[in-house]
Amino acid sequence: MKSLNKLIASLLMGVSMVSSVFAADPASEGGLNSMPENDLRMHTLQPLSKDLYPVPKYLQSKIIGYILNDAKEELFDKPLAQTLQGHTNYVQSAVWSADGQRVLSASSDGTIKIWNLSTGDVQTLQGHRGCVNSAVWSADEKRVLSASADNTIKIWNLETGKAFQTLQGHIGSVRSAVWSADEQRVLSASDDGTIKIWNLETGKVFQTLQGHTAQVLSAVWSADEQRVLSASADKTIKIWNLETGDVQTLQGHRGWVNSAVWSADGQRVLSASDDGIIKIWDLETGKAFQTLQGHTAQVLSAVWSADEKRVLSASIDETIKIWNLSTGDVQTLQGHTAQVLSAVWSADKQRVLSASHDRTIKIWASPISYEKHINRMSVAQAAWIYKRWQEIRSKTDDSKEEEKEEEEQQESEYDVKIGETVHPAILARLNALESIHKNSNKKNQ
């Protein structure tokens, strides 16, 4: 692969051969092709709003459009999804590690898996005697907390791969289990209609919350852990005040409420229901003030984005939707072949992780606006993106690895600096594309 600077020069030569844009505007007299190589390098490093040379903005867009033409569809227009396969039954939940390099999944096959996205290694935890409904990391990610249809909760040591503590007390499937902030307590929700708070030092139930008249499908702490939010098959949401014993009930859904989560300030609640509707509730009034409709079947989960301007939902209709609460725009991710049980954002906000009854986990890099990004990048950035795209597509077998290592050693400091300025959303799609190609190559070997 050519060095980035030579690639830019050759691409610009190509522009002059296939387009008359240089001659079309007097301001571009002489064009970029007439610039010395060092001047060209300096020029392409500049943002579009700070051109050092009299090259009109529209010309740069045309150049960038030419550079990225072949890569446009794959990098911008269509959803990209890496698929993790290995579970032999429904995948009930999947969550990211803090650095986004590992995925933790729970399955109806009775196992928990930890997927290393960098190495491809998979660790499997076995010990439950039924479907594992959920699994979450400890803060240091050295332990895992799991909830199962065998009516138990287990805590696993990832170094040994063994469960070292089992909590027993529910008389129905345990739908969810989450740590307290200090990880000395666990909050669980069960089909037995109760919510339990466990003391991990003793392994015993510290407190049982009763009031729902059907299965409790999820339960989460408030930020200060003074309240508990629960969702139930009795079509209600409850807020339990652990200090006063008061219980607030939110009513309005016409089907099971599958999930409910707090807003960051604890003043609103986001819920997903079998009635196919997502609601946002004001806890002061106890009323839903916004309703999201668009799924064609039951909605199994809904979560906020970090800034709470968007909502991510998963549904039995086999789709994932991203709802923009300000504009009303809805983006749909399609690719699963069965109901999607959960979907969560990555910490960098650029990817989505989903778990499905089709026995797979998918990592999505959402489609991004070509027009938006082409008008914000420099020629150098476009060339760097094109170069990375070509490198990814050229990796067809292991014999390319030696060549790849040699190319990486030859990568200039200039190349590295340009790469560091590329928009994170584009980097996420390049990484997703690379993972997809790696998996495809493994299957073909």
C-alpha cells in the first residue's frame, strides 16, 4: 500500500483525469496538482474552513467524493453487524465490558460466555441447571453475577471459571440480578412475584419487596440505592422507597412491562411493554408524557443513550430501533432472524450490542450520514479512510499478515496523526468492517 501522502497525490491526479472541476472555477487556477508535495501535505491537513490555498470548498467535497466513491456504500450507507456465534439456544442478554473489548452473554443453553473481540477467544461458564436470564460484570470485571430459571443466582470467578457463591431463596425463575455499588448486596427480580435484596456476606435475603401480582421481569437500584424500580407482567411499574416503605405505581401499559430504567436524575422512567409501546414517565405526576410507537410487536427492552436524547429498543419484531427524542426520527437495524431480547449502547456511543432468539449476538455500527461527514473532513482524512478500507478488503488470508506487519512498520508519523483526527463514527464502522472480514475469512479457511 502506498504511503498516505503518495496516495493523496495519486488520487488527486485521478481527479484531474476524470473531472473538469479544476478548470471549472477560476479560483482553482493551477489546481492542487501544481502544488509541491510539502505544500500539498500542509494543505490537506487543514480543516475545510481554514484553507491555506484559494481552493473553493465545493472542490474539496468533489475530491473527497471521488476518493470515497468506491467505499461509500459499505462505509456509510448500510448497517454493519459483526455476528458472534457459539450459543446453542436463545441468547437472553449481552453486555459490554467497560473498554468495549469483551462481551458477556447469557443463554437459554444454560451457559454464560465471555467473548474477547480482540483475540477471538471465548470463555464458557457452566453450572446453572436452566436458562440463564441475565449476566452482569462486577466493577473490576473479574467476577460475574448471573440469574437463572433454576431459581438461583450465582457469582463466578473468571480466573477459575467457577461459581463460588450461590444464592437460593426465590421459588420461581430469577429474571434479573444486579450488584449494589459496593457489591455487598444483590437486587433480584423473580417470576415468584417478589424482589429480593441479598446480603452477600451472609448469603441470605436481607429484604423482600412484595406487591406485584404477577412475575417481576426486572428490578434496578436508583443512583442513591434508596429506591428500587421494578417492571412486571401485571402491566405496572413500581417505585419502592426502601427508607419509608412507600410504593408508587405507574399504570398505563396494556401488556407486560418487560423493562424499566431510570433517567440520570431519577425523575423519569423509560419503560418497554408487550403492548408494543415505549413510554417515558414523569415521576412527579406519575403520568407518561411521551410515547414511542413504531415496533410491530412486543418491545422487550428500552434504554437511554448517555445524553438521554435517544432511546434504543429491542423487539419481538426482530428489529432494533434508535429513537431521536428531539426530532422524532427513527433508525431501524435489521439483521436478526428471530426476536431481539436486548440491545445496549457501547461506552463510545458508536456501537450497539444485541442478543437474539436466533442464537446470535450482533455488534452493530449504525449507518452514518455520508453528506454530513464528507463536508467535515479534509482530503487527507478521506485518503486515510480509503487506505484503511482497501487494507481491510485486501486481507483475504493469513499470508497477508506478514505484508500487513511490514506496512504498519512503514506507516509514517503523518499517517498516524491523520488517523487520530478521523471521526469516531467512521472509525467504528471501519473496525466493524474489519471484524466482519476476519470472521468471513475464518469461515472460508
